[in-house]
Amino acid sequence: MTMTDKKIFDKKEVSQVLLVGIDLAQPDFYESMEELRELTLTAGGNIVGQVIQKRRSIDKNHIL
């Protein structure tokens, strides 16, 4: 490994993360969102916001 390679690997980048969820009235939805939040923080992500949309069903015309 060259000195240039070492600098690349030593650089810590923090990802800016927007959590997005679709609430289909599932009983464990908010627990799943909390788990996603914890996983993001554990991975070193910086959560900048959260968007939750309540829907009766998933609409195939709108995919994120």
C-alpha cells in the first residue's frame, strides 16, 4: 500500500441520510423505522431528516 492509498483509507466520510418510510398501517412500522435509524447511526450516518407517508397500499407509479 502506498502512502496515497493510506490517506484515502484513513479519510472518514460521513453520509447525510434522509430516512423514508411508507406506513401501510402495519403494527410494527414504527419499530422498523427505529431499527433503521439505529442501523444508520451505527454505520456512521448523519440523519438529516425523516419522511413518513401513510398509504392504504403501495402505488407502483411512485417508486423511490
